[in-house]
Amino acid sequence: MKWLAAILSCMLLSVPALAREITPAERRETASELSFDRYNANLPACADPSVLGNISHNFEHKEAKFWNTNVRIIGFERVQEVAFRPWGLDYIPRRYCSGTVIVSDGFKRRVNFSIGEDMGFIGIGWGADYCIDGFDRNYAYAPHCKQALP
């Protein structure tokens, strides 16, 4: 019984040691103090035309180059934000979104995507990572693109 009490008290005393101070990504110390090293959490909205255009362009390019199809996105419907910075302030700012796409094959499909700061080409600007249900051919976000959301 003494061993159980000793183990239990050690576990309870170790819990505060696991806590850490949360520093927002915007105030994080960096190796150099250049202004572009810090995050500012200014991300475009989910239904921003530049975001939707980026997703459309990347989808069309991927389908043509890797899957040898001419499928493209015709339009977007009911695009809405699912979460903004769901894991806390000290992680890279991301906005998670979901909606419906109308694809040129005549079907409406679910699209899940995230917009991340400094996730653009070579880490400059925002970048969008997306998954369209039925077109996740390598199952990177399986099942049914659920892994593209937080």
C-alpha cells in the first residue's frame, strides 16, 4: 500500500512539470530579428477568391500532370471556416475550411482545405493545402479527406 501511495504522489507531483508557457507565434524569438521571420496571423478568408483560385489551379495542374485527366473545378459552394489556430497560439497560424466544389465531371464533392502562413512557394506567403473527396487517389487524407481538417 505504501508503494501505491508513493507512485501516486510521484505522478501527481510530476504533472506541473509538464506545463509550459505559451508564447504566441507572433512574439516568438527568432535567430535573426528580421521582420519576415515572425508570423503575423494575417491569413486570407476561406472564401477569398485568391485562395479558391489557388486551389483550382493546383487541382487542374495535378490532375493533368500526374493523373492524365482533364478534370477541373467549375465552382465552389458553401465555403466556411471550420477552425482558426485550433492547437493554440504558439503554433503556425492556420485556418481550416470546408465546402463543396462543382467538378467538371458533373458531380458536387466535399473539399477540405487549410490556409497556412509561410506555407507558400519556398516559404513565402500563405499556402493552401486541400483535399477533394473522390480525388484523394494516394489516400494522403483518408478516409474521405477527414485528415485535412484539424
